[in-house]
Amino acid sequence: MTIAEDSSRSVNDLRVGELRPSQLLHTYGVGAVADLPNLSVMILGLDEWALEKAAIIPEERLLAAVRSKLGSQVQNLRMPPYVPEDSNDANGAWSRIGVPVAVFPGWLRCTDNRCNRLAPAGSGLFHLLPSSYAPDQTRYVHSCRDSGRKRPTAVPARFVSACPAGHVDDFPWLYFVHRGAPYGPGHTLKLVERGTTGEAANIFVECSCEVNARSMAEAIGTRSEQVLPACRGRHPHLGTFELCSEQTRTMALGATNGWFAMQLRVFSIPRADDPVDSAVAEHWNGLRVLAELPPEVARMVLPTQVMWPQLERFGVDRVLQAVKRRQNAQQTPVSEDSDALDIAGPEWGAFTGAPQNHPDFSASDEPVPAVHRAWLSEVRLVKRLREVSALYGFSRIDAPEWGSATSGGSAEEENRAPLSSTAPTWVPCAETRGEGIFLRFDDQKVAAWEQDPNVIRRTRTLMEAHRKWCAQRRMEADWPGIRYVLLHTFAHVMIREVALECGYGASGIGERIYARAGKDPMAGILLYTAAPDSEGTLGGLVSLGGQHRLGTLIGQALEAARLCGSDPLCADHNPIVHSRLHGAACHACLFAAETSCERGNHFLDRELLVETFSGRAGGFFTQFSTT
């Protein structure tokens, strides 16, 4: 990361820390605050990113989905700017390439207990001490005592203000301590802790004038609406302001609701049986020009193209032959295909089609455990897969409740904050590689279960709860269907059981739900784990997909689902009364980590799987022997 000192828009070469590409999408993306050891910085908008070292990732299905969100002007997906580190040259070109950041919040507090001065970073009272050899030790200091590097560190102010429309701003310290009354220049502020607990009630803002000190507890909760000004509509990552009618809220620096990513994710699937044909199809938008060139010219031009590192393993001759075959076949680019926005469909076809063995996708058949053949029609061991994620926006305070990773979203995000000051022509992405287990349900058994009177009755209950939940939030969103709730719940009980056996933590196991009724039905789940390492993961998950181990795991998972540590409260939970999007589900039995669940722990109900403490019928697996 490179810092824009004093929150100015001119980025200098000061390196202040490191982040992984996946973190720039999931945790510290554009507009997010990264809490470094001595600094707090905000990732700047895409306008400030240097693209010379940002590699283009060809993934047409994902690009088409991003365009459906942001517009047709989006040209490509790019990795964050990166140059490999040179340990022999601490000040080389690699040290000046990174993601630009700015100091935020803009107010700092001296850590000397005798000082506690609170002032803007650009006031001239604080000085930035860089550290070329240890960027994470870069810090601000205050000259209230001592000199040189012995000066006390100045840390970011603990509170900021934000609104649900995605704006965030410095906390209005002067306005707050003066209780909204006019004030002139020359005020000196202090942020003092008078207790030992660190809670807001013990933190006071003091001013050098005669006004009384004010506790931060008054700025938190329902009282904040009376003591804080209206939102200024500030986007610090863009350096812009806009009209906003929302009321600001006080937020602790580093709060988990300060930034929520809005992402789209796809798995890379082969475009053809031959790996070189599949690779050429993936890069066709950049390779099609070679088909019009004379062969000798094409041979010289190909190694100069940006996608050549991904094609070099095939050799120039094989690539040009594949380009010629695709040109002769007159195939239509995926980006122009009417089905390009269907993220789930092509993936379902790859998982259920013929076994594949490609560098980025390898799936093989595994016999279905005998005890589960009545409802489980297919098991696939996915030994290699590649997932590409794209960031197209973010929100604050309220998480984006809607948008499945496989559906591309079911409702427009009204409070989506922009990634750039103008319509973006590219979005950041990250890729991970891993493994997984694909389980396909017998669609006829699922369709028959959906017609069961007990299931229909439960469906009405969950749909009414869903309607009330949407009404409370004044929003409209599609009901995903009872089939989705069944498969989603099954995926969660399997994640918990598999995590006990495979060696990966439950938070490292993701899910993909394929649920569609009617024409071209889908009923299946993928449990997978992935890592940013180029080699992916180590096979611990795939090893559990063998018929002798998988059958036992499924039986144990379903048996565990019958009883929850919070029963009978969990099993008897009425989603209509509480306007919840889940039935018999809670943290003790089904809820998973945010990194695992594609729907934020919504649409879960153990009652649809097995007979629970409530005793109501309708569980899908009660009709089968699963032990």
C-alpha cells in the first residue's frame, strides 16, 4: 500500500503495509479502513490506482455479470497492481507499486496520558515518521515532549461517523463538544479516558474553552440522532461530497459493520475438451486479431500479448492452431451470449457433465454411497477448481442482504457506494484455487417432496416470514424457493461435519447452492475450499468424498441436525412472529461463518431435513434410511 500523506489526492511513494489480493476484495477493499499497527488508512478509489502493473484476468462470464451491475463501459477485470519484491533492493521499483491509501480518520490523538491532544493530522501538530525497511512501523508522532523518534505516537481517533447510504466522515468533535453551538477558532481538544474499561461512557471530549466535557456515550445509540449533525455525503475514498438525507451514526473505528463487500464470484470452467482450445476461448477477445494476420507475423506478435504468460505452456504453434480452429468455427464470444448472465447454469453443466481434466478444473466421478442412493444421484470429486471474485461496490452499516454468488443478485442494492468518481471501466478481482465435493440430489425425489402437504404448510410459514422481513426494511426481494432452503440447510450441516474431519476450519469451507425448479432443474451443492496460492489446497477435502467415508459423514451430519443445544427454543422458533428468514436454526446448530455462507445465514431450517424436537413432519430425509 502506498499512502497519500495528509489525505491529499497526490499519491507519493511511501509504503505503509502489505495486503493480499484476496483481502482487497473480502476485508480491505475500496472504501474500507485498514487498521495498521500505528496507522489507520482508507483504500482509495479506482481513479487513483496505477494500472501499468495490474494484470487483466480474462473471465467473460464474470465480466458479463459485472456489466449487468455497473454498465457496459466496464472493459476488464484486473488484479491489484503488483511487482515481486526484490530483497536486494529495498527502494526498488517494487516498493513504489501498490494500492493507494489515505490517512483516515483525519483526526489523531496523542498517546501521552499527560497530553491526550486531539487534532487533525494536517494541523501541523503531528509529524509522519516513515520507515522504509519496516513499512508497518510508519507512524505519526506528537512533539509534546522529548524529540526525535522518542516523541509519543499519535493514534487514530477511536470514532467516526457514517450513514446507511455508504458515506463515512470524521466524527464532528468540535460540533459535539460544543453541543451544536457556534464556535470560533483557537479551540484545543483532548480525548480523555477517565476509567479503566475503555467503554464509551468513560471517554470524554474536553475543550480549552469553558464548555463542559462531554461523554462519548451521548453520541451512541438512539441519542445520537439528537446530538449529531446531518450527513455531509462524504466519500473519503473518492474525495467527493454529495447530497444525502440520511442521519449520521457514530461508529467505532474498526467496527465490523463499517464496510461490507458487494461481490460476484464464478468458477472457471473449460470452454472446450482440449486445454489449449479452452485457454484460447478464454482469451479470445484479445486473440481474435491474430486470426487476421499472416502466420509469420502472428508468430512474432503472439509472445508480445498481455495474455501470453497464461498461454506460454502450450507453445506458439499450438496456440495459433487453436486460434485458427476457433476462427473457422465462427464461435460467438461468451460476452455476447444471451446466457452469459446465468452464472449457475454453466457451472451446473460442468459439474454434471462428462468428467473433466483441465489445469483449472478437474472433476471425476465417485460411486454414490449405497446407503444414500435413494436420494443422492451423483458424487463428483473436484480435485482442482479456480474461483474468480470481482468487487463491484460496497455498503456500510447494513450488510447487502441479497445477491447469491450463483444467481448474480435478486434485487438492486440501493445503498451501494461507488468504487470510482465516474463510471468504472474496470473492477478489481482476485483468484483462488482449491478443491471440493459436489453432491447432486435426485431431482424427482426433491420435486415429490416439494408437493408434500407438510412441506407446503412449512413453505407458507417461511414465505410469510420472508414477506414481513422485507416489509420491515421497505424492500422487495425474491423468495428463493423451498428447494433452496432444503439444499442450503443440508450444506450447512455438512460444513460442520466435514470441518471436524478434513483439517480445514469451518470458516475455510465454502458452499455453492444450485437450486432451480421447473425447466432445466438443478438440485445440488458444492462444498469447497480455496486458497490464493498458485497450487491451491492439499486434498484434505476431496479425500472425504470417497464412498466409504462420505456415507458415514452424511449420516452423522443428519443425526446431529435432529437436536440443537438451544432446543426446544430453536426447534419451536416461529419465524413469522420474529420476522426471521430462518426457521429451526441458530448459532448452536446451523449458522456458519460469513466466509462460508453465501446468504448470510438466511434461509435455513432443520425441520426441512429431519424430524426435530418440534415433532412436525416434512423432513426430506425422514423417508430414507440414512444410517
